[in-house]
Amino acid sequence: MKTKNTFTIHTEFLDGKLDGARNIYMGANSTCHLYVIPREGIALANTINDISGQPAFYILLGSPDAQKQQAYIGQTTDFANRKNDHVQKKDFWNIALVFFSDNHKIYGDDVKYLEYLGIEAAQNAGSYKLLNGANPRKPNIAPFRVNDMEVFFRDIQLLSKFYGCGIFEAAKQKTRSEHMYFVKSSDRPAQGTGFYDEQSRKFILLEGSLLATEVVKSFKSSTARDLFIKDHCKKDKGQIILLHDAPFESPSGASSFVLGRPSNGWDDWKDADGKKLSEIIKR
């Protein structure tokens, strides 16, 4: 016997391949459709009437094997045309998730509002590295359209999760068994957490560590540190936050990047009992 919360999600394989292009939708339960299109078959978008010339919210997804999966969130009034620019200028992605309404009653300002909701939700979740250059301003749309788009966006979240894309899902906290060490600056907002991997002889700086916003004049690795921040961190409310676990060749390299000054990591990294890394790990 079916319960009130029961619903059906349909999947149509457009090219006959389980890992190929598909159309995912909920039938009469929602007007939201998700087209999943691999990059190598992106020309298919030109042949789908629902996509060509229609406003759409979309997500470009990078390799699922990356340490932190990358994504780009966008909106367009014609994805069949917009895709050409992304093929030419963006190399990171290999799957496009394209969302549209099958009754074609979503318009240009509506998808801008969906883009705003999508970027905000993905940033709050923190599960993917967003490659969007800047956050869009909140579009000014009619109040009744705000409600409609928020309902539609919930369907976008549901279909994304059904497909296996967790961009709107908060990353699950990992249970760690490693012996943890900590470092904290007394004169600037900087603190790091990590562990020493004895097998690789590398120090692993953990996601969420806060890096100092400035470095002292005597710090000789400013250029390398700036590149590291650009590739692996985000800036939020005046803080530099590490987005994912990052290996360093030495404990000193990790602690100096966190503190923004020269550091002897073997002495500066201490465990919860205050013991130095050098007291526990033999070099």
C-alpha cells in the first residue's frame, strides 16, 4: 500500500547507455526535468526541443575522482547555445546537468533567481569547489515567483541527489583515527589542525584550518603560499579557510603556511596534551 510520501522518478536513457545522456523527471509530481549530458555528447543539446531556446539552470561537474570535486553553476535562456562557450573556455567539466520546466513557464529572471539560490546552497554545503568567478546579486522578482522558484529549486536539489550529485548536501564529518596536532598564532587569527603520516613522511593539514591573512617580512615562501591559497582555500569574512586536506612535504612547511611566518613545525605542532610533534615522532 502506497503512503502519502510515495512518488516515482523516471529515467529515460537517451542514447541507450547506462552512463550516457538521460532525462530524469518526476512525472505529474513536478514540471522539473533534469537532462544529464556528458561533455563528449554535448551536441545532443541541439536536438532536444526542451533545451534549445529555453531558460535553464545548469551545473557543470568535474571529475568525481578529484580530491575535492569541482563545479560551475549557471543560468541561461538557451543552453543549446550557451554550451558552446563552455566547451571552448572551460576544460574542467565532463558532465552537464541541465534543469528546465517542461511547461516552459520559467523565464529569464526566474533562472537568475535559481542561480542565486543554487550558488548560495552549494557554498553553504561546502561539498564542492565552485569555480564561479563571483556571487550573483539577488534578482528582484515578484513575490509569488519567489515562492514558485523556491519550490522548483527543491526539486532541483532532489533530482541532483537522485542522480548522485551531492553539491547541495553538506559534507559528512569524517571520523579520524590519526594522532592530531594543533598550531595557533598568538598575534593573528590563524590556527591549523593536522597529523603526521609516517608512511609517506608528509604532514597532512586538515580541511577547515585557518591560514593567517598576512605574512611577516622575513617569510620567504610568500609566492608559493599565495598560489596554495588560490588553489586550495576560500576567503570568507576576512578569513582564509582550507577547503580540503592538503599534504605538505614537512611539518614546518605546513605550520609556516598556517602562521604566515617561519616555523619549526617539529616544535610548533603540539597534540591535545601539549606534547610536541618531535617528542612523539622520531625523525
